[in-house]
Amino acid sequence: MIDSKQAYHHYLKMDKVALGLEGHSFGFRLKEFLFPNYIGAFQKTLRKVEYYTNCKCNSVLGKLFLTYYKIKLRKRALKIGVSIPINVFGPGLSIVHYGTIVVNSASKVGKNCRIHACTNIGASGGSSKAPQIGDNVYIGPGAKIYGDIRIGNNIAIGANAVVHKSFEEDGIMIAGNPAKKIKSIDIKRIIRHI
């Protein structure tokens, strides 16, 4: 969770690395100017809202900035088709494509999550409890993760997997409907920036 300006800058830096946006060359900046990265803009605004919510909401000026960034975040979320609440994802978030991503605010996801389109992470059966997902997790397109479950570290969740039970063993791939362990993996081959 972003609880200081230093943490805010750390989250921004890790998100840029995860998205491959850490370039500083003239060519990189020209490309960003001509073809803006809306996902990167959304993630930056998400982190600003987290910062102002957690650190700056006690002052009048902080509340004004928070309101402004919340409006901006909503517009950017609608533009790329995501519903991601604040204070859910750790640093190093990488939203890979535009498309429907819906995440419950009670969910918690660790650092270096790579998430694809058409993914849902939510509660089940009227419960307020949602998945708690570890670090370095790859979530394939169309995955559905729901219920009061825990997902370990260094896990790859396959495309269209339906995960409704806990998988706390680290370094595995899970897939299928219902999801089951497929094999052991090295997550660094899938999430290359870690």
C-alpha cells in the first residue's frame, strides 16, 4: 500500500518497468507523444489516487486533488475498459491489453502481477471476502478467480481458468475449469521483468 511519497515513487517506477515504459530516449518520448499509452496513463492515475487517499486527504488542497484525480481515473478506466479499485495491487502491475478487467475491492494482489483482458477477481455467494493473491502472479485472459481463497507466489493462471479454491504452493501453473495444478514452472520465463 502506498503510505508515503517515497512508496508512491517506488510504485510508479515498478509499474513503468512492468509495462516496458522506462525509456528516456528521444525516440521513446516521440513514440509516447504520437501514440500515447492509455494503460500506462491509467496506472499512473490509479497510483495518484492511492497516494492522495492514503497520505494527503486530511488537507483541503489534498481533498481537491483527490477529487480531481478520482474523476480522471474514472474517465481513463472507462476508456480502457477496466474496473480496478485502489489499494488492491502491489507495485509492478502490468495490464497487458485493453478489455474488461473487474476486480473486487476486498481483493489483495502482491507485487509484479501481469493481468490480461476479460479477467474477474471477486467475491462469491454474497460473501465480502475475496481472493488474496501473492507476488509474481501471471493471470491469463479470461481467468475467473473468486471466493475466500489464497493464491501463492510465482504462479501462472492459465487462460479461461476458473479458480475457486486455494493454491498455496509456490511456482506452479494452474488451469482448467475447475482449476487444477498442471505443472511446476519458473515464473521468470513468463514475467520477464522480475
